[in-house]
Amino acid sequence: MQRALRGFMVAAAIGSLLVLPATAHAQRAATQIVGLYMTTEQAYNAYSNNSPAPPRVAAFPQGVAVVGVYLHYRGAKPHKTTYRVGFRHNGAEVRHGVLHTFDYVSGETVLSIPADAMQARGAYQATLYVDGAATLTTNFSVIRTPTIDVAYMITAKAWDAYDPNGKSDPPRATSFPAGVDRVGAFFSYTGMAKADIHYVAVYDALGKQVHRSQNHDAAGYVPNGSIAIILPADSGHYPRGKYRTDLYVNGAMVKSVPWSAK
């Protein structure tokens, strides 16, 4: 699937092109790839005409169903310049990639790509081919992550009252009052390793990051356990709207929880 949601139409006077040397004209006409990186299915779903570029992801958990690819380009011929993204693992191509054409002269595009061929752990390369030529490559990994058994939002009051040594989990929350300054997240897991690093990020409906926690290790919570984390809004409050909270372990997004402020 393809979502090309940003385009910037570029027009040039024909007369100015006619006086350019042939080499300069060819350089101007060539498609340039400004950016290429991996992102998540959730970021693809949030991406829209007014959104910022989606977050960069360097790793995915084994079993991921869909991966995303973000690319920023210039100098394409609309509906003529072709491109595809191919994937390689251990030197072999595991996914050839569907052929697309750019919709605009310049713009940004996010692709949603099934990850059925990318289930083995290890290093992968995603290569962008423009008009059949390999143009740019980005690297990512498929890694082992703990199993997230439960993940949901909680209120700041529930976070304040939570006892990690207690027998009960904090109550679940799916919505919060608009303007709330803090929300919380709770998750339980199995198979966490001492070296695993996790953090939590909150995004608004357009995909803009509105809070990111610090990196935390799990040395005191292995191999199984639960964690509650407080998430203050970077702006001081969460305005009315829809949000999602993404949990990352070792850079791989392992759980996404939608919620709203209303």
C-alpha cells in the first residue's frame, strides 16, 4: 500500500531550461532522495497532510505484521518516475517490493509493507530503487523482545497510588479530561532481560510526539513483572483530541495503546 500525502508542485520557465547546458539540465531533472528510513504501522496510520515526518525506527520485534517506510524526494516526474522498496536479509532478497510512481515533483511518502517475509531475527537492508536503479539503502533489525501481556492507560491518581509490590493492578482508563497535565501507562510482561531498555512515547492524532519518557532498564523487574510510568505532557497539558502511547523495547515498538482527551 502507498500513501503519498505531501506534494509540492514545482514549475520552471521553459525558457530558462533552454539556456542551461545539457549536463546541468540532466542534474536538475534527476530525482533526488532526501530521506529514507523505517517507521511503524501506527505511524503510517497517523500520517496525514498536516503531520510531521513519522518517527524513525531501527528495530522491529519478531512477529511484526507490518513495517513502514518513509521517503522524502525531489525532482520526480509525476506519474512517470517509478520506485519500489526491496528488502534483503543475509545477502538474499526476501521481498522484491511493489512498483509505484511518484505523485508529485517533490514530496513525502509513507509506505505500509506486510512483514511476512521479515520474521527471522537479524539485520535487514531496505533499498529504494528509482526507475530501476538502487538509489539509497537504510538498515534495520528484527530482534527478540519480551512478550507484553497487558498494556493500558491509567490516570495520574492511579499512578500515584500504585504499589509495584501489591497484589492488584491499577484501574484502566481509556479517556481523560481535556487539558489534563499528566497521564499514565501500565504494562506487564514476560521474558524481560536485564540489558533490555524501554521507553514510552506519546503521539497526537497527527503523529507529532508530545512526550517521550527517559530510557529505563529492567534490572529490578526480570524476567516477569509489571511497570507503571507517568507521562506528563511536554506542553504542560494534553488538549482535546486523540492520542496513542507507544512502548519501545531496545528501539523496537512492541505495543501501541490508543486513548483520547475529551
